[in-house]
Amino acid sequence: MSEAAFDAEALEAARKLFAGEARFMMGAVNMAGLPDSDLPEVAFAGRSNVGKSSLINAVTGRGHLARASNEPGRTREVNFFVIGDEKLRLVDLPGYGFARASKGEVKKFQNLGRDYLRGRPNLKRAFLLIDSRHGLKPVDEEAMAAFDLAAVSYQIILTKADKISAKDVAAVTARTLAQIGKRPAAFPRVLATSSEKGTGIPELRAEIVQACSV
């Protein structure tokens, strides 16, 4: 993984974009309720409690834009956030792996996320969040297989990197990069982040801008 994927100019352009407007647009409970596909979108996916809402808040610099919860599986809609005066949208998908809900309800909102990924023509990249303390789990492998099958470009984002040593961050980053090496839809760059410390957030903003070409 290159340590200089983006130059100072690209990082500053991304910072300026995310310093502008950032607002919650809507939550959709079915495919018919999705907004028009008129803006480029990037989606955040991952296991329940991996830190999706916290990462979205860190990227946008808004502490409470996405509702973070200590209860895993709280996101049960596809939530849309508009960025930069209608430049692009961030999409928060329902988490997988755990939720305090009936099996039927869990299947319903998780299938909604899968349907979004398969059927959204303006989706530029999905960011698959992985807890850096644990690395890829079998349930994450299932998610990656679904991305590959749907030919959806996805990038691994390691979360909570402040919870482990720099040496361990480097090790899990290298290991994850090797694990995705032969996956056809995986973007060949793994980014370690910390929502609390801000680690990797400027680079993630630049990744989003590059993916959406705005």
C-alpha cells in the first residue's frame, strides 16, 4: 500500500468539499423509496458495531450527523447524506452480523442493503468497514463474495486503529491487503482509520472524492 496515495493538493480539495454542506437527506425502507440516482454515491457497509456512523461523522466533521448507537444493528434503513452543495451522497447501509430484532426483520433490512448494492447505477464505490482489532471474519468474507458477484467496487477500511499499536495496524493492513489480492471487485488499497483520533480521515475523504470524480 502506498503511503502517499494522495498529494497535499488532493487532500486539501477533499477537506474543502467536506467542510461545506453535509446534511441528512432521508432513510429508505425499500427500493421504491430510494432517491433519484442523479448524484454519485459511495456506500458504507460492515458488521454491526464496526463504527459506520462514527466514521461518517468523522469524515463530515459533524459529531451527530449519523446517529451512532451502542446497540448493534440499530441502522435498519438505507440512510442518505448529501455532501458539498449537492456534489455527492454518502450512504449508510444496515449492518450485518448481529441485531436485536426478529430473524424476519433482520433479513428484511439486510436484504434491502444487498438490493441497494446490486441495483444502484450511480454507486461509485462501497467501503467495507473492518474492525482493525479483529481483521476479516467469515461473515466479512461472505460480504466480499456478494460484492464480487454483483461486480460492485469495494474498498476495505479498517476502523478503530487507535485501539491497537502502530505495529499491529501495519500488520493487519498488510494481511488484509494480501487476503483481498485475488478478489475481482476489491480496490487494491486498504486504509486504516480512527474516528476518535482522526487517523486516515483526510485520506478517506480523498478516496471518496476520487471515486466520485467531483
